[in-house]
Amino acid sequence: MNAAEPGEDRQGSPRIASLPFFYTAPVAMMIAGGLLATWGALALTTPWSSLTLALTHVLTLGFLTMTGLGGFYALAPGSGLAAIIQPRSAHIVYYSLLSGVIGLVWGTAGALSTPVFVAIGTVGVAVVVFLFQAGRVVKRGDSRHGGVRALRLALWGFGLASFLGVWLAHGHGGMRFPGLRSLWMQVHFCIALLGWLGGMLVASSFVALPGSFGAPALSSRNLGIVLWLTAAGIFPPFVLLLYGYFFVPSEAQGWIEPWAIGLLVPAMVAIWLVHPALCLFSLRSGRRLPGFRHWQSGLLLAPLVFAVGLAAWLQQDVRLGMLFGWLAIFGWAGTLFSGLLVGTLPGLLGQGASEPEELEGAAKIALLLHRAALFAGAVAILTQSDVWCRLTGGLIAVDGAWLLFILTRLLLASRSDPAHPS
């Protein structure tokens, strides 16, 4: 009996830490859909609209980051790391982030400074606690393990993106922000996508390809190329922004923008071209289990995200910029993270379903709903149609509700599995 107790702790730790994040993610998607259905075209007209910023953060923080944080706690043991020593401290991260998201969305949507400043404090607590907790675990891991290296990069991306985001939030709270605000927002957005979310997807693929779909894992050499290019693309722009902020007068910062965007290109190539190509090649021999088609679809969207983003920057076209953000957040990242929720992540917590194939039909419906919402959103952005925007919101809400149904079924099955201690 005593010999089994340590095992129970190791198995229970990621479950205790991850569940609040996993359950909140699809609920955030439902809320995002409801907000878009209410606001209509006002939320998809320009990237600088307060409603657009609010909607963006519901998806990026409420859905993607909640999934990413829960995913870290679930992936850590499977990547050769020790389980989180005090998993219940993850609840500090969860509740701080949740209150921060509410304050940030409320404040940006209503142009209110007080909720934004409250959000700065609570999100700051979440960031510090998570980085301290996760950093200790990663530091003790074997740096030769591919999953450990990918998770370490994701933590760096999370830290850099959070730092820029908190700094930018001060401006939304009414404080003076010297420098190129639009450039800071673009670099913050790209580092969050490429460093944080991209790093988590690279780490997830290291586990998901062989563990969930029976496909060959990425080789250490190929993984090293992806991680090196990503790191080379997220650190220099960050340093350049800080240099411009402290040492270059606001009126003389025009030269910084093309350099900052250009320096992001290696990470874009790594996350949206090289990594998808490697994973798609591996998945050719994989089994079509729940989440498999999500991975295929999301990976196939990555080169389109790269192409649209490049075109938007070269042409300085607002609609193309909006389309780039939509395809990156809800298309590439949203599809892949949905695939993690219906396949890989619940399995890491001890999936109890005896036949995973029985959920393949439900996963197909989830992907169909996600594709419909993605297509409707693209049409809404290109046509600026209020009807299409509201339709997109409704589809997103249904997509989130169906995802919550599948996830709840999987997690309840793992709880009732006698082979998995809860």
C-alpha cells in the first residue's frame, strides 16, 4: 500500500493542476462566441478597436492560454519532468489569471481604467507564480530530452509575451506610453503565438505524435532546428523594443518597425513552415484517433497563416491583418489546441474510455463546427458583414459547447477508471 502512494501522487498531481484550466477553455470559447454574436461587425472591423482587443483576449487568454497552462502541467511528467510538487498552487495561477482575464476584457471593452489595473496585478501574480513553479521543474529536467527543451522555450515565450502585454496594458489603463504602440502590440502578439503557443505545440507534438497517434516522434536534430529558429526569432525583437523604448526618442523610432518585424521571420518559418511539415510527414503513418484530424487541419493551416501575415505586412492592408490574426488564433492555434483537448491531454490524465475510437464521431463533429466558424469568420472579416459576424459568434459558441461536452465525457471517464487513481 505504501509503495503505491508515491505513484498516486505523481498521477494525481497533473490532474489536480490541469482540470480547472481544461474545463475553463471551452467555456471561454462559448463566451467569445456570445460576445461576437452580440457585438457583430464592431468586433471585427479593425485590430485597434477596443471590442476587437477584448474579443482577442477572451480567445488568447481564456481559451488558448488556459489550455496551454493546463497542458504544461499534464505534459511535464510525460516529458521526463517531475510532476508539480505542489499542484494545488496551480490554483493560484488559475484564479489569478481568470480574474485578470475578466478585468482585462471588461476594461478594454468599456474603456475603463480600474478593471485594467486590477487585471495587471492579478495577471502579474499568475505569471510570476507559474514561471517560478514551472521553471523549477524544467530546471531539474534532462536538457537532452526534446520535450524538456520545448517546454523551456515555451516558458521563455510565455514570460516575454506576458512582460510586453502587462506593459501595454498600462497604456490601456490611461498611463502614457511612449514609442510605437502598434509595433509593440504586433511583436507581443507574434511572440505569444510563436514562442508561447508555438512552443507548447512543439512540446505537445513530441508527446502526441507517438503517444496519441502511433506516429514517429520528431528526431532530436529536427526538433533542435525548430527550437533554435524559434528562439532566434523571439529574443531579438524583444531586445530591440526595449532598446528603442529606453534609448531612442519617440520621434526617431521609425527605423525600428521593419527590423523588429523582420527579426520575427525565423520563428515564423520554424513554427508555421518547418514544424508543420515535419509533423504532417510523421502523421502519414499515424492512426486516425480522436484529435488526429484536428492536428492535420491545424498543421495545414500554418503555411496559410504565414503567407497571409507576410502579405498583410507588405501591403499594410487592415483586412489582411485582421484575417491573419483570425487564421492564427482561431485557425492554426485554435484547431490544434482543440485537438489537444479532444485527444492528447485527457489521455495524459488517464483516459478511461476502453475504445478511443468511440469518440472519433464526436471529434469529427467538433472539427466540422470549428471549420464552419473559421470559414464564417474569414468571410465576415473580408466582407465586413454584420450578419456574418453574428453567425460566426453563434458557431463559435456551439463549437465551445460541443468541445466542453467531449472534454467532460473524457475527463469523467478517466475519473471513473479504476486503473487511474484520482
